[in-house]
Amino acid sequence: MLITTTSSLEGKVIKEYRGVVFGEVISGIHFINDFTASITNFVGGRSEEYEQELVNARADAINEMIEKAEKIGANALIGVKIDVETVGNSEKSLMSMLLVHVSGTAVVIE
């Protein structure tokens, strides 16, 4: 499946638009990872725990979007957008959530 953030695919003809498809993943991050990340944030550097969780959540959301596009007969996705947010993360909570939302237009190309 071809995937692009642009509205067209160079050298390809879009024969049919099948509609907008989505993929969403909400992933929990345990308080220990939050604690480790907050220390990293304080002293500087990168949080490997959060980075790996983001990589996994993004891949899962994209795969979900691809599956939905294939179910409606598309062989490409154009105009793909990826949004990432954190949900929760209050001091009273032992867990925060990472929300990854992807969307794109499912098309049939030649």
C-alpha cells in the first residue's frame, strides 16, 4: 500500500476515491515510566520509554488505517495526517495515556 502525506501520487493516476479512513490507538504509560521520563526531562536527554511507546502506538494506528483502507478496496492512502496527544497525566493518576490518531483518504490508483 502506498502512503503519502501529499494530496496526489506523482506518476500515478487516482481512479477512484473510496473515502476517509482512520486509525486510533490509546496506549497507557505506567507511572514508573512517567517518573523516569520526568527525571530525564529535569536533567535533560531523551526518554526511551516514551519514544518506544510512541513508535509502537504510531505503527499500530497506521496499520489499523491500512486495514480499513484495504477493506474498502483501496490500494493507496493520500493526505495522511498523524496527531499525537497525551491524555491524563495528572498527579493523582498512576497512569497517563498516549493518543495517536491517523487519518487519510483511501484511493484506488493505477
